[in-house]
Amino acid sequence: MKYETFEAEFIKQNKQLRLVLGVVILLLAIILFFVCTDKKYFVLKNSSLVSSRPLLTWACEESFQSITKGKPEKDLIEESILNELKTTAFNVSSDEILNVLAIKENLCRIIVKGDGKVRSFLINFKSSSGFPFYYKLSEINETELNQSELALTKGDK
């Protein structure tokens, strides 16, 4: 094979490779565009993820624990509650958290045991995508602990 025919064949193959590479890059760009712009909506009927609301229960537990330890977490608690905690002490012993239940969209119940007592608290949250963890504690109310809730706590821990 002469150098001229080799060079001509090489240039021809090189052009074909460039063309194939260009087509592949174009197809990959189109696929990437469709993947990035496609919106998937998952239907989670009767899913435990929807009913348990893991972020709400986590925020409930963490915000309550931070208050009882005397170090309220500003990212999880509203400013009005933080100001109130500066003037008034919140003295609740929570040696053990027995249960955290998401009751409604922005409401949870936390059942704690401390100083030989079992206590129940309803905690209200405000939700916003502007908050660091989507939820901020806005209200705490102590409630009576009924027998059905007490039975729930015995199965957990």
C-alpha cells in the first residue's frame, strides 16, 4: 500500500468516525434533555412513607429534644418560641422517647418518659420550602395520655 492511498483511506475513515461521534453526542444530548425535563409523579397509595412522614417525625423529635436539653435548635424552632424559651424555662425530663407519631400534615405527638412519668405532647409545625428543614416547631401542648397510646409505646421499646 502506498502512502497516498493510506492517507486517503485514513482521512476517509477519520471523517466517518467524526460523523458517528457527532451523531452519538447529539443523541446523548437529546436523551439528557428529556431525562432532565421529564417529571415523574409517583403514586404512593397506602405507602408507609406517606403515612409516617419521616421528615416530620424527625423534626418533631429533634426540636423537642433540643428544647428539653436547653439548647433549642434555631433551624427547627420558630423565633417566637425561641424568644419565649429565653424568658421561661421549659422543664420536662425526657430520659427516653417512647413514640413519635405524625398525626396530621403539620401535627405530631411525642410520648416521652422521664422522672418515672410518661407524658404526651402535641407539637404543631409550620411548613415552608424556605425553612432549612421544611418544618419549624410553632406550638407545644401537653395532653393526657390515653390507654391506646400507652399500649402503642409498649410495643415500640
